[in-house]
Amino acid sequence: MRVLIVEDEVRLADALAQILSEQKYMTDVVNDGLDGLDYARAGIYDVIVLDVMLPGMNGFDIAKELRKEKDQTPIIMLTARSEVIDKVKGLDCGADDYMTKPFAPEELLARVRALTRRQGEVLLDEQSFEDLTLNLSTCDLSCGSKSIHLNFKEFEILKLLMSSPNSAVTKEDIIVKVWGYDSDATDNNVEAYISFLRKKFLFLESKVGITALRKVGYRLEVQDQ
């Protein structure tokens, strides 16, 4: 799951990113309101953590603009002000939740989980395709009695492929969702990690392969024996 953090207090933004990363969330951090709106418009985020007071464009206006554009990504608004009128304004602008600084890390994580559940995401411990099972807590991939650990990017790419078992995932989607919206990663990076995954499938003696669809992307398929 990917979270966008829009917060102009750099130390706080980095701390939030660290908290979420430790729980296996992928994060992008921006410190300016206009940049935050551009990132949010990419449509790749499961939750947006949005400060109210930002340079360039404030959080209220960002939330209003996203809702005006029919973007329904859950938004948690952050503010140093605890007045009811500010909370009401944030919610009226389209925010789904509201947190007053300072707050406990556990509270932020609980609210993120609550919002993703509200959006219909089922929080699972495992993801499977045919004879492969991916443990979402340990990043271990298993097939029968064999198991192997995946590094972070291998894990994220395979999770994407397993989430779309009947359709192709494009290289562009992989780059944006695994490396990040503002990444310098190229198709070559994707191809390298697909190669790593294929070797691990062979080690596991899985019947599953990663099929490259010319000018489209990749898809998991059962290979001919």
C-alpha cells in the first residue's frame, strides 16, 4: 500500500514516512502544497496524509480540488489547531479524518488501517497465485515445502502481479508504484527485477512464470510443462 505525505515540516514528514515504512507501507513525501496536489493526481495512493498549513496551496484547497476532480482517495488532515471549526472545515472540504498535532504514531497507523478497511481493502497475511504463496508480513515466497525470501522491490513487484492475476501490469505502473512517482528508474530496472523473480520461481520449482506481453507489460501465467 502506498501513502502520500504532504507536510512542510521536513522532520515531521520524514518521521511519518519512517513510521509507515516500518509497517511495510510505501511512502512518497512532498513539502509543498502545489507539489502535493500534482502527486495526488497521479492516482496511485491508497491514503493521503495532508497538512493544513502548506506553502503554495493549503490542505483545505487541495482536498476540495481533489474531490472536485472526483478523486476519492482517503485523506487524513493534520493540523496544529484543535478548534472544532477547523475540523468541520476540513471534513467539509472532503477529508475523511482529522488529526491534531502532536499525536502518537500508533494513532496514525490505526487511522490509516481504518480508512483502508473503509475503502474495502481486505487486510490479508498472504497472497497467492496457483502454487505460489507470498507472505505479506515476512516477504517470504513459498511453493510446496520450499521457501525463499524476497527483497523489498521483488516483493512489491510480485504483490502487484498477484493483485492483477488476469490482466497485465505495465512497466510504467511498476515503476510508479514500486520506485515512486518521482523516480529515475527505467524499464531496465524493471526487467532486472523480473529476471530475479523468474530465477526464484525456478528455485522453488513453481509451475508459474512471468510472461512478458510485448508493448503491454507482464502477467503471471501457468507455464507449459
